[in-house]
Amino acid sequence: MLMRWLLQGLQRLCAATVRGPRRGTLIVQPLPGIGDMVWHLGHIHSIAMAEGAPVTVLTKPRSRAHELFAADGAVAEVLWLERNPGRHDGVLGFFRLVCMLRRRRYARAWLLHGSSRYAGTLLLAGIPLTIGYGRGLQRSLLTSPTSLPSGITHGHPMRLADDLLQAHGIPRREPVPRVVIDANALRRIDEEYHRCETPWIAFGIGSSEACKQWGAPRFARLAERLLRAAAGTLFLIGGPAEEAIAREITRDLPALAGRVVTVTRRPLNESIALLSRCGLCVSNDTGVFNAAAATGIPVLVLIISGWEPPWTGNVVCVRPPSGSNDVAAIEVEAVAAAAADLQRPPERCPTGAERAT
């Protein structure tokens, strides 16, 4: 009780020393991956709608949130949380972040994470209303009286964010995450690839762990089966780190070279625009999978975890045989059969211009 009283006094003191009018809402989502940010799209959209104004998102650069939200009217600005390594590491980094947020004078902040460090940052930044899960010490550092019950402050990030919004009476704007397509990026994709034969198929070839990588030989064999069975163009989508595996795949497909396109240097918003034009995506469990699923196109994800993705109707999980924790154990024939069942014309995700109207 004494600790709570002292922290409340410190918060009031910090808030009183911030000069100028309060404005805007900050959402802190520090999980680093593209997929992590895609999971939170619905929560960010819902908070912005409840606030009646666009929000600011504080996140890590690996999320590429500035590209993900390029056409999203719910997000006014993306700020970078630079840690591990970065200028916000350690004690000095902690206070650099505090100073940055104090200068911006936010009226309220949502912390979509269980970290006490970030809750302390928001407290010292003098933000009057701070909302979060309330995990452990974090509960004493938040100013909102409404957090999650102590027994349910751990779990999948999507479930925790769902529960937090529900506790504050904010309905989810969309039942599953949906990305807003950048109309300008879509135009650039259409101009670049308009000569490519349709339908388009995408492979998400990257992976964060070796056990999640299906491998170039299997992707090549699947590509040969899909492209020899029907017309179309295959896009190998990833980042610069996937250029080597893309070369391996194309090297095994000399007869189909004109129908296989490597896309590893595009901005994320252009890759998402390209995915939205595809009739099917087959992907490792990586950011491409999450981005593709959020456009509404059919997706086959090669996955080892027991987690069920939130998308229904357009996502099918293909898992290795029982007892294996390596996606390389998934047979090409099983993926090809699932692809034949799932492939269909894509459901168009609205562009930013369409969402605005």
C-alpha cells in the first residue's frame, strides 16, 4: 500500500511538471516482428476508433510499422523504440525514452505488453492515463484502475490485447486482423508486374528459426507441381536475407525461369500490395504469412506450433507428422493437395483511399 501511494505521488509530480496542453494517444507495442504488429492491427484500429482520432505507435524498427501503416488512417505517426542494441538500452536509454515522450505530452497511453520497464517509462513521462495488462509490478505503475485479473496476465499477445480492450468496453473493430493496402504501392506493383501471367501465387520463403524453414528443395518441387499444372506466375517473397534461398529455388527451376519472380528488396507496403493480388500464398511461419493472411487471400502456413492463427476461412495450417518439430518433415504432396483445395480468386482488401471513404 505504501509503495502504491508513493508511486501515485510520483506520477502526479511527473504529470504536473509536463508543460503545455495534453493531446493524443500513444500505443506501445514493443514485440519486434512484422507478425507481432499484424496481430495487433485490430486492437490499434479499435483504440483509434474509440478515441475518435489517429494514434501514435511506439514500436521496434524490425516491425517495419512505418511501412505497414503507410496508408492506415488509424495511425498518425510511428516512433521507434531502439533497444537490443540501441539508444534506449540501459539506464541512460531509459531516460532518453522518458524525455522523448515527455516532450510529446500525450494524454493517455496503452501498453500492449507486460513489461514494468515500459510502464515506468510512461509514469515518468507524466502521461496522466496509462493502461496495460497489470502483470506483476506493472500493475502498481499504471494509473488506470482497470487491468486484467492477476491470473490471466500471461498468454498469447492477441488474447491479452483482446481481454484488455474488452475490460475497457472497447469492441474489436474487426474480428480478425486486416491490413490497409497502400493504393500507391498497389499502383506501383500493377505497373511493375502487369505483364506477368495470372493467376499469381506467392511463397513466403523466410524464417526466423531453422526448424521453421521448409527449405529450398521442397519449395522448388512444389513450385514445379503448381506451375506445370496451370498457368500463372510465382513470386518468391522475403527480405534481403532470403536472396540466397530464392537463388536456390530458381536454380532448381530452369524450365520455369520466366514464370518465377524474386521479390526481396521491396518495401513492406509494396510486398503487401503484391500479396493482395495473389490467389494463394504458401509460407513458412513468418511475417509474410501474417501479412498475407491480413489481406484476406488464401494462405497455407507451414507451422510446427499448436497455436491456431486467428484467421478463419482463408488460412489453412499444414503441420509435420505427429512427433516432429521440424517443418521439413512436411511432404510436398500434402502441401500440393492442400493448395489445390484452397486456391481461389483473392478477396480484395480495401486500400487506404477506399477505407477513408
